[in-house]
Amino acid sequence: MVGWSVAVGRFFEALFWAMMQAAGQIALGTIAGLVTLVVVWRLVRRRWPWARRR
């Protein structure tokens, strides 16, 4: 019975860490995408002066 309890515990621990890894990768991808969009937006704004309205 103890062996079964250890096996179930290890399964749920592995499942938890797999979910945390996936969540971390999704968060990292989202942050990288947002940073890329901000950099591109700033470069486009700087290169096309006719787009400015003063």
C-alpha cells in the first residue's frame, strides 16, 4: 500500500511540474511577443515622419 501511495504522489508531482513548465513557456512566449510588438511599433513610428501629426 505504501508503494502505491508513493507512485500516486510522484505522478501528481510530475503532473504539477509539467503544468507549471507549460504555464511558464506560455507566459514567456506572451511576454516575448509583447516586447517584439512594442519594439516594432517604436521603430515604425520613428522611421516614418509623415505619419506624425503636429
